[in-house]
Amino acid sequence: MSSIADNIGSVTRRIQKATLKAGRPPGSVHLLAVSKTRAAEDLREAAAAGQTAFGENYLQEALDKIAALEDLPGIDWHFIGPIQSNKTRQIANAFSWVHSVDRLKIACRLSEQRNSDLPPLNICLQVNINEEESKSGCSLEELEGLASAIGELPNLRLRGLMAIPAPNQPEAKLRASFRKLANALKTLRQAQPEAGPLDTLSMGMSGDMETAIEEGATWVRVGTALFGKRSPKS
Ligand SMILES: *Cc1c(COP(=O)(O)O)cnc(C)c1O
């Protein structure tokens, strides 16, 4: 079995190769290590190999790991899971990024509850790009209104958009989904230049990061290819 450090090396090479192939500047794509269900010791191993950004989906599990790894310098925690409104206070203060904001109520609470001693919280709006019944995320039509309202919130920085395309799509459909998200970001930048930096596309996972990078991803969120297969959550 390959080690987590080996996997970080090979994923980093995959990212570099795809970035080059896409004609994009080296270093323009960041690796978010998706560490849901992994033990704190696995994250420590990844951090020792140079990984600094970790993505978590479940608040309590994340808080336990953040506490266990408090001694590690320079770690950035990203929240990427569905957000319940009674959890926003802890999310607002334990993380530096939230990729999964999909409604104004959540954004308002995150801004209100973010400790003003901290720098503004970086957020992405999650878009339900394939209009799946069961999936969180706003619609493309809602983006402009949401961005304009979020642009007024003092403790948030609207960085861009995030999507999780429908599983098992043929390559062409998947690529079209990523492209749709990239185009939505461009449109938003023109329509709402004041809303925030709008420099971020959070898209692409273990199986499809190359396609996402070719379509403009700036963060790929990678779990399995770094840490191995997840056991089903009990
Ligand atoms: C689990 C998860 C990932 C990582 O998926 P892998 O296929 O294991 O790389 C990425 N993004 C989100 C939102 C996730 O929940």
C-alpha cells in the first residue's frame, strides 16, 4: 500500500500535469485534502508531507481533529459539508473557508457570528449544477441576487463558486458541468464586481480533477486518492 506522502506526491504531479496541459500558470490550482472520516494521525502524516489545507464535512468530527492537531502550525481548515443553521457559530470561527454556502440566511449568520478579531471568512457559493433533487446548492438563477447580498456582509469574502456534479456522468457531460460553473463565475464577476474577489472555482475530486483543472478549477477537493477508500460511515 502506498503511503499518504506518496499519494500527495502523485496527486500533486497529476495537478501539475493537468495545469500545464491546460496552459495555466503553475501553482494556480490548490489541493484541498478532504479528510472526512480519517483519523487525526492520517492528517498529521499528510501535514508532515507538506499538506496545509484540509476539508471536512462533519462539524463535530472536524472540531475534534482541529483540537487534536492544534500543535501543527499553518493548517487551514475548510468546511465543505451541508450547513445546519444551528451550527453556524462554530463553523464561522473554526474554519478559514466555507465552500458550501447555498442560502442567504446561512451567509448572514456566518458573517454575524464570525469573531471580528479574525480575518473575513472566505466563502464559496455551492451551485446545484445538474439540478439534482436531492443535492444542496443554489440554482444558477439565484447566484446574482445572493452574491449582491453577500457582498454587503462585513465578515465574509465571497471567493467564488463550488459544485459537486452528478455522479457517473459521461466525460462530455461532466466537462460541460464544470464549464457551466466556470461561465457562471465569469458572468458573476461582470455583474457583481463589488461582491468579492470572485477568483475561486472549487471543483474536481479524485476521479475527475484533470477535467476540472482543464475547465478552470482553482481548488480541487481530493479524498480517496490521498487517503484510500473510505469505509462507509456508520
Ligand atoms: C468527500 C468529498 C470530496 C472528495 O471525494 P473523493 O472522491 O474521495 O476525492 C470532495 N468534495 C466533497 C464536497 C466531498 O464531500
